[in-house]
Amino acid sequence: MEEIILVKNGELALKGLNRSSFEDILIKNIKRRLRSFGEFEYKKSQSTIMIIPVGECDMDSAADAVGRVFGIAAYTRSASVEKDMDVILECAPVYLKEILDGADTFKVNAKRSDKAFPFKSPEISALLGGKLLEKFSHLTVDVHNPDVTVTVEIRDENAFIHADQTKGAGGMPVGTGGKAALLISGGIDSPVAGYMMAKRGIQLTAVHFASPPYTSVQAEEKVHALLRQVAKYSGHIHLITVNFTEIQQQIRKSCPEPLFTLIMRRFMMRIADRLAINDNCAALITGESVGQVASQTIYALGCTDAVTTLPVFRPLIGMDKDEIISVSRKIETFDISIQPFEDCCTVFTPKHPRTRPTVKMLEDAETALDVEGLISSALSNTKILEIEV
Ligand code: ATP
Ligand code: MG
């Protein structure tokens, strides 16, 4: 008896002609994610992908990783056995022993897509149900609300026996929606924003602004740790860290304090815009949510958008902080985000920020700066790190 992982595609099923190339991207993404857990073979069959271990594999870690790959609606570990009723009746109680020992009620769900198999679905259910009742005397059948549904699938390749499926990460396979640049701070919001866009199939490049020595090495390492966590869902992330110190010092020296944050945000957007275009990204992503802080009023957001050429996506725009936190707990970035290392935004926060700025106000304030000179010197002062899963 061999154990495999059965994966049910998500929205892929809806994609008509594109389906096959979407499936290929999904398989490529799963392969990359599983490569450190052993060697696997992949087969496509009727909106299902079979992940078949070749030799010794770490199936626990593989199943766990599959649960974070976007584009998967559901998955399950399954026994794969010969299409022979005696073999099925012998293997099912052995393979499902642990889960059936822990259940009170069950039902059997048989699916026969290979119509040449000599037993019809109701017969398979009756025979296997009887066998399980005999082997596990504490069990009773409950067809409406069972603790465990035992499924037997008779397919062309083999017979598959498994318990209930686990819900997958949903969404679309990363890479099917193009690439965008995520502005990532060390905060709670931006990693969640990256996760949400990756969920819709967008591959991420990350841009982080650091202001040493005002910001610490630990603050940068925190960003790496956050991205490693996001990468468990999004796959590989190309990170560009920009030295932002000089820009912040110039702003502080030459601009009115109530506009500090917004001028700084406009520089971030301008620089991210250029880095993004250079890296073939079609959009920018931020973790902003309307009204959360002074720099996130609709007026302030309008002023930051005014300096970009690419569209800016803000997937958290209508979410409350507690809703954002609950996603960050789910994807396990929350505990990293709350580590207390100063970000460049917190270092230079004005006491009385403008909440109703205009583009004109900001453009006037920025005449005191050599905007292009500061941008080009920041663009020539970057570090690259490839974040792998
Ligand atoms: P976060 O929790 O993501 O830090 P926030 O609510 O603290 O968000 P701000 O600090 O005002 O809000 O930042 C708004 C957005 O600007 C962030 O979500 C992020 O996309 C971007 N951003 C802020 N600081 C940086 C930085 N140091 N490097 C890159 N992007 C940043
Ligand atoms: Mg922040």
C-alpha cells in the first residue's frame, strides 16, 4: 500500500481554456515547495493532481506545505491500492485505523469513475461499511453527520482510500496574475497585504526602506523573517532593500514637520515605482487601510498616488485593524511583526501630521529638496536578497 497526496484544484476548474496552463503553473509551484521533502512524481487527472512519493519522503511536511499553496481548494493524504475489492477491504481498515479509532460514527462514500470496475458505488459502500463495522466494533454508521467520511475513489490509475479532505489555501496559483512590488515595513499590515495579493495569483517582489543607523540590523532581519513566512504561501520573493537615511535627513532638515511622513511616503512610492518597473512588476502593493493613521486618509493616499506611474493596490483598504490582525495570526506573521524594532516611519514621526494635505502643498514643500538627485542616489544604494521558502 502506497500513500500519496491528492490535490483538488480551486478556481482552476472555472478557467476553461486556460485551465491546463494554470494547472501546469500550480504543479510547478507545488514542486518547488516540496523539493526539500523528497522526490515526488506528479500526475494530472480530472481536476485532481496526484503527488506520488518516489522512495523516502517526509509526508507530514509535504502535506503541511501543500496546505499553503494557492490554487488548491482541498487536499488529502490517501492510500493508493490496486483496483481489487479484496485489496480495498483489506487495506482500508489498516490505513484508516488511527482516525477510525478516534471516531464514533462514519459513513462510506464510493466514487467509481472507472466504469469497468465490477462493483457499483452502492455495493462498494455496503461492502466496505460492513468490513469497517466488523473491524471497529465501537463504530456506528451515520449517513447525515458522520465524524469521518471514508471515501473510496475508483479511478483509471488505481483505487484511492482516504478520510475527509482538508481545506486548501484557496486563491489562484502564484504567477498566473503577473508580478507586483510589495512595500514591506516591519509592521502588521504589509505582510498581510502581500499574502492577500499572492492569494490572487500575484508573484511578489518586495521593497523595504531602511534608515541605518536610526533603524537597526534587527529591524531588517525582522523584515526577512516576515517575508520568509509570507513566502510559505507566495513562494520565492525577490527583496530589494533601499537605504533611505539621506532622504529622511534631508526632509527633516528642509521641510515643514507636519508634512514629514507624507513627503517620506511620496519618496518611497517614487523609488518603489522605478524599482518595480525595472523588475517587470505591473503594480505596487501597500498595507494601507483608510483612516488608520494620519498618512492614510483619502487625501493623504491621493497625494502618495500622485507620484506613481503604476497602479497602487491596497488590499487592506476597507479592513479594520482587528480583521487584519486575525489574518496575520493565521499566516503566523503577527508574533514577528510585534517585535519592537524601530521602523524608519516611527523614527521621524511628526507630532501634528497634516490629515488633509493637497498635492500642491506637498509639491511646494518638496521644492526645498533635490528630488531627482535624492532618488538616483537611493537607487544606487540598494541590497538584494532572495527569500526562498
Ligand atoms: P505596516 O503595519 O505595514 O507597517 P502601518 O499601518 O504601520 O503599516 P505606515 O507605517 O504608515 O502604516 O505604512 C503604510 C504602508 O507603507 C505600509 O503598509 C507599507 O506598505 C509601506 N511602508 C511603510 N514603511 C515602509 C518601509 N520602511 N519600507 C517599505 N514600505 C514601507
Ligand atoms: Mg508601519
